[in-house]
Amino acid sequence: MSVDDALWSRLSPEARVEVDALITAGRTLQAIKVMREHIRPPWPALWDCVEALQERADVLEVSGPIRSRASSE
């Protein structure tokens, strides 16, 4: 299990559906906000959220502006 899988598993099923819908709609910032609102402390770092969203976008076969840490370095 990767860090991002662990992060995704901390979300409720309802939050996962909401995040998937936001990813599909291209609303990355809102998806990150939902993730951080629905996870109890310790809150994930921004880059952890971005990486988790990129993995979900790949699973959902959505292309867009989500960038992983590796692609920005």
C-alpha cells in the first residue's frame, strides 16, 4: 500500500465519491479541500493530496492539470 492508498483509505465512501466527481469535473483545488476536510488529524500535506488525486485521476482515466511531485521537480 502506498502513502496515497493509505490517504485514500482514510476517506469515507461518501467523501471518495465527492472527490471522484470533483476530479472528473477538473476541480482539483476543491477536491483537495474535501479530502482535507474529511480526514482527521494529522492532516495530509498538500503534496500528499495532489499525489493521491493524480492516482485517482489515472484510475478514472481523467487527464488534466493534476501534477505529481515527480513531474514538477
